[in-house]
Amino acid sequence: MYLKQFKPKVFLVLFLIGVNALSAQDSKSYASKPGVVLEEFLYEKAPFPQCHSASLVELQDGSLLSTFFGGTHERHSDVEIYIIRKPKGGEWSLPISVADGVQPDGTRYPTWYPVLFQPQGGPLMLFYKVGPTPSEWWGEFKTSKDSGKTWSLATKLKMPLLGPVKNKPIQLADSTILSGSSHEKEGWQVHIERSLDGGQTWNFVGPLNNPEHLKAIQPTLLTYPNGRIQLLARTATDDAVIAESWSDDGGLSWSEMRATSLPNNNSGIDAVSLQDGRQLLVYNHSTKNQEKMGHKGRGVMNLAVTRDGQHWEAALVLDYLDAPQRHFAYPAVIQTSDGLVHIVYTWHRMRIKHVVINPEELVTVPIVDGEWPYDKIPLIPSKEIVD
């Protein structure tokens, strides 16, 4: 069972069986979320205790397909890649395993960070990682010609190619595909994988940062009306900020990576270029050691927008809870053909939460000097049973 709103701005209720239940959203907390159309979980029950790092894609028939990894816990060898489907106007299906880390000799490795991508005119693609740790993993992908109902055998990418790490690729107007990627083998380094043939072959661009000066991984990409491309990335820096880089030539070359004004708690982010020209970012507006921000600063999930990539405006606090070992993390965001924005993110490693936003109804407030405007968009604890 799940929390679902049947009409915009109507009070909604979620029931979950067991100790991980969410209680009803009260009118005060819901009123603090202008633009929210729907909140729900992707599933109620699953054959694994933990899940993490979801991705989402809209299929040609308007249905949604999501993927994430699930198992005993991250890094456990039983972690597999699951997909789950929601027909247009329907309900989410049960999670189905579509990839694991079992090797020809029987050795089993965990899988990591699945990403769904639908290139123009090509088969649906599912990228993921296989290996004992992020410093030792490699990239694999599968394709589907029937919207994810069946999948090809896995293809292993040849190093240094890894495929997208956490966040979706983008496809430019000239059909060029840019995939934001990174590795953790010799320090945290971001690079771009660029395809001119619909994802059949890829060129390596980068690295884009020197990890001795700025450690960055898991980039997300945004496009602007003037043709510029912005890269935003997770970092592990003393400044505890999101990093950025810019390209003016279709992703062939990039500016020196530098800090933005927005904080980062050494956790994943994602962003999407909206149809109205704005850019929308989903992230934890906190630092790793910030007080009252939950586990490692992941007790809050925020949404911000910009038109120029420099001046950001606060829009929503999607979830907030300051409790030990409870956290909201690793968002993925897309805009569907009907204009709505769909966000999925890890909910305490127990569920994947799905939130739908009408971007036309967002009420935004400028973020000045990287400070969230709590007087206008306050932190209201999410109503949850956490014991």
C-alpha cells in the first residue's frame, strides 16, 4: 500500500504494513509543498531488506519504468538490479530482478547504481556497475526492444568507459549523447562519455577535475537555450559544496571545475532541464556534519530552480527528519511529456519514494549566499513512525 493523492491539493494518506509506516500528512505540512501532485512508494513489499539509488524513464506509451539496486545491504554480493513499472493511470508492479553480479566461474559480486536511458530511435538502455567496491567495479549494460519487458545479455564496457554513474545521460538536438561518469580508483574524478551513434560507441572526454584539488563524482548534466551545457557534481571537499563545469561545444571541452554556492553533504544529486527553460535540481541542502540535518546531512531533501545556472531559488523541502540512521538520498528526476516532474529517491534504504511535481505551481524564493530561506520555506518534520 502507498501514499497517493487522487486529486491535486487533496489531503493524502499512506499506510505501510510493519514498523516502517508513514503516517498521514497533516494539512500544515502539505500546505508547505506547493506544486506537489503525488507522493507514494514504488513498492510495499520486496524480497530484499534494503534498496538504493533509483533511476527513472518515461516510455513511449506514457508509462514509467524505474530501476534501483536491492539486497541485504550495499556491497553485499546478493545485491541485484531491479526494475518496476507503472502503466499510465495504473499502479506500480512488483520489483523484478534483471541483472546480477554472478560471473562465469560462479563468483558473485554486488551490483550498483543502475541508470535507465531511452536514446532517440534506439532500444531502451540499462547501465549498471559490477564489482566488489567502487574502486574496483566495471560498467555493464543491457538493452530492451520491448520497453523493458525483456532484456539482452549483459555487455561489459571496455575501460576506461564505465557508463553513466548514478545519473541519466542527455541527448542534444544534434542527437549527440552525453553521459556523465566518474571513477574512484585513483581519487574521485569526473569524465564525460560521448556518443554520436545512438549509444553504440562512446568516446572518453576528460578527466574534468584534479582530485588533489577537488574530489568529484556522479555528475548530472543540464542544457541551456544558448547551447551551453552545465555539469553539476557531488564532492568530498572541505568547502562541502556542489561543483560545476561548463561546455560551449557540445561536450567536447569543459571549463575548470569549481565550487558553486550550493552545499553538498557528500551525497548524490540530480537535475533536469525543464520545458519552460528553467533548470530543476534535487539535492540535500546541507553539509555532512550539519546539526539537525539527520544522518550525514541526509535528513533533508530539497528542490531548487534556476534560469542561468548561477542564481538559484528554493522551491520545496520534499522530506525532512532529524533522526539517527534515517535519511533521504540519491534522487533521480525527469520531466514527462505531460509537463509533470517525477522524482524518485532513497527513503531510509527501506523504500524508494516517488514524488510528482507540477513545476508551474512551484513558489520559489531566492537562495542568497547558499543559505536556504527557512523563514519562507521552513523545515517541517515528515510524519513518520521510525521506531
